[in-house]
Amino acid sequence: MKKLPNYLATAIWILALGLFCNDLNAQRRGGGPAPRPSGGLSSVTGGIVGQNEHLSRNRRSLRFSFGDRGDAGKAVMSSAEMMRMQEASRERAMSWLTKQQKEDGYWEHTHGRVAHTGMAILCYLSNGDLPADHTNNGKALSKGLAWLLTQIRDNGALQDGDRMYGQAIGTLALSEAYSLTKDPAYGKPLDDLINVFLKTQNPETGGWRYYGYPTDKKSDTSVTGWVVMAIQSAKMAGVKIPEELSEKNEVFLKHVSTGKAGGIYGYTAGKAKPSTTSIGMYCQQLMGTRKGKRQDESASYLNMHRPDPKHSHQVVGCGKYHYWFYGTYAMYLHGGRSWADWDDKLHPALIKYQETDGHWKSEGPHAKKTGDVIATCWAIMALNAKYRCLPILNPKAGGSSSDSNKPSEG
């Protein structure tokens, strides 16, 4: 029998592996996270791993997976060299992040221990790590989650120096951890945590700001984006969400939107920016809005401002990594050519700007308040997006969006 050419044999192997990964992901979506045997279970491939095996080995199979949301999951084929660079970049970044953890289990570079720790937890989960893993990453994650649980007050408040940011990011971290592990310790406080958002949502315009209503009379896209992520993640985890939360969020997003199809978003109202448009687009996707003219307008606008390793970037607000994080999640879920064009530029750009020790520098007008830990977390989560480890990248609970039961626009 004539031997197949190497390139053809490799292509067949890649296709088979992609279909295998899709089947495992479909099984997990249908019945929730698979139970973890004593030897450990990879949250990415579902395969049993040894207690000391590094999960990055299992994640490698997803490099060629064609995804689990149709066009949204189609991974962009990278060269072998780029793949090796991505793996090295990710490992340096995770190693740096682990070294920043404090003895008590939290992270803090500037202010806001809860927000810092929540972001770090999300990075480990997006990396395919779980708290039961017998690895350095798994141990750091477990320690971080344990610390975060101690910060919840009797009334469900999880706020510290970053106020509503801490409440939202901390809630999101616990919700994602619960969805992936089904550990009741992470799921038990979710009802109380979500109730805080109900009490602090602006009753007229929807949305949230730094302290929440009634202290803040206005809402902004930045804080609201994190709250929407937390709410939808909790909904996917089985928490009953009051309809008014989602309905008022639709009101807020409409209030800050511009563009012919309403797909360009501002901070509070008025002038739109790429960063706030990426947040608005992702919120619409999480709330169940189907593809149509509005999302196409958002995607076109973001791709006009996509990452580019060959050109300098205008640094505004929290800097490019904040924008690239949200933009990557939104474009990934949008899928198709828009995602392919974005992803082609994202990884070379992130690798170019990464420091040799693995972190990314905070930048922009808010650099001192943001800090390198948060900037690095944004970059890591963008790097890991195509691996689909986070449930929030596989929204299935839908929302109350008025478009969710309609045919797609246009």
C-alpha cells in the first residue's frame, strides 16, 4: 500500500482530532461538566490525566479543533512556529502570574484585591486548569478561590477597593469555577452575590457604575460589561435571574449605542470607541441577541481597529489589552471571516508586546490604577479564548433579549 504524503496524513489527523474534541465538548455541554475521576480530568479535552501531568499537553489538541459553535468556533490555522511561540508565551505568562500570588492566596498590584484575584482565577480557568489539579497552576487556583470565598459578607457584598468591579469580577470567577467543578462551595454564595446587582442596578436606565445605584446616578459600559458577564455566567450555572435585570440592561445598551444599526457603543452616551463597542457587542451576544445588522456593524467597526503587530496603537483608557480581551471574546462568538481576520493579528501582536519575564505592561491614562497584573490577565484571557475553556465563551442560557426569539436581523 502506497504511503500517504506527510502533509496529507497530518491533515487527516488534524481533522479527526478536531472532530473528537468537538464530540467531547458537545457531551460536556449536554450534561454539564464531566465528573472528575481521582486521577484528574482535563477540563479541555475531557481526557483522564495523571495527577502531575501539565494540562497544557491536553490543550494542544484544541489548536486544531474547529470549535463548538459553528462559525464562532472555527480556529484559525497557525503555522507550527507561531503555535510554538503561542505556547511559550502562554507558559511564561502563567508562570509570571503564579509568582505574583501573595502568601494568603490573593493577588494585588495596585488596589482591589478581589478584582485582582478574580481576574487571576479566570486566567487559570481559561488556561484549562482546575483547583483539584496537582500542578503549580492548580494549587495557585485553589488557594485563590479559597481566599475569595472568605471575602463574601453576609449580605452578599464582595466589594473592596474596586467597588462594583470587585463584585462583578469576583462573582464571575466563582460562577465559572462552579460551572466547571460543580463544587458546592463555589455555587452556594451565587444567589446572594447576584442579589447585590439587583439592588444596585439603575432603575431607569439600567446598568451600573463604580458604586452602583443610588450612590451613582449614571451607569457606564465598562462596569456594566463585567456585571452582565457575571449575571449570564450565573444563569448558565443554574442561578435564577430576575427578568428585570436583563430587560434593563437592554435599555442601557440601547441608550449608549449609535451607528446605523445601533452596533457602535459609547461609555455613557455620545462618542463611541472601539473598547466600549467590543463590550457592548459581547454583552448583546451573552444576552442572546442573534446575529444581524447590529452585530455585523459592531464586527466591522472592531476590525477597522484590530490588533496589529506592525503598527503602533493609540493608547486610551485602560490600554489596548483591555480592548483586545473584550474584542477577542466578541469576535470569537461572531465567528466567520471577522474572527479569522482578528485572530490572525491578535497573537503576533500579543507576543510582540510581551515582556521577557512573561507579563504585559499596564498602559494608558489609567495605567497606575490598573497595574501589570490586570494587564497581563487581559492578555492571557485573549490568548486562551480559542480554547473555549470558560463556560462564558459558550453561552447557552440565552437571555431575555427582544431579538432572541426573532429571525436574525437583515
